[in-house]
Amino acid sequence: QVQLVEFGGGLVQPGGSLRLSCVGSGIIFSIFGMGWYRQAPGKQRELIADITRTGSTNYADSVKGRFTISRDNAKNTLYLQMNSLNSDDTAVYYCNTKAAPADSPWWGRGTQVTVSS
């Protein structure tokens, strides 16, 4: 059974930083391109960053230059370093394979990030 567990979220002031982690079990992490998604209140879940098996990365324009995605295949872990956070980054953050469908059974509970003063 595949399980993806996200953690590291919290309340942070504008301009602050957070590092999210996603640990996978029941999955051979290294064979998948992986992504970080987020869902803000009243909006659909969107892919904001992804990383290929070999480490190539892509970012949504809204986070480019501020967020960095990385992976440690040996630890089955995906990371998202988030800097210069602003209120628009407030959302629940999820990890999954790149281009995961909405009905993917691998969606976890996500981790809440709230940017507020």
C-alpha cells in the first residue's frame, strides 16, 4: 500500500521560510517523477513544482525563484524549500507523482501552510 505523508507546514510571517518534506512508503520513489501541489481556499489543487527521476526541475511562475524542490531517493523523501513566503502561498500542500490525477489513491492529507502576520 502506497502512502505519502507530508509534514513541515505551519504558521509563518510574510517573508519567512519553511521546508516541507514528503516521505513515501510502499513505493519505489526513484522510478517516479514527483511533484508538490497546493490547494488554496476556494481554489483547485495545482502543481507548483516537479522533479524528474534524474533531478531536473520545473516550477510554476507563481513560485519560481522562491521555491526549490529536491529529492533524496535513498530516503524516499521529497522536499520543498519555500522562501520569501507571502499570503498567496497560504494553502494545503501535497506531494504525489507528477501529473497525478485528482482521483489518485496516493493523495495524502497534506500539510497546512499559513502565511500571516
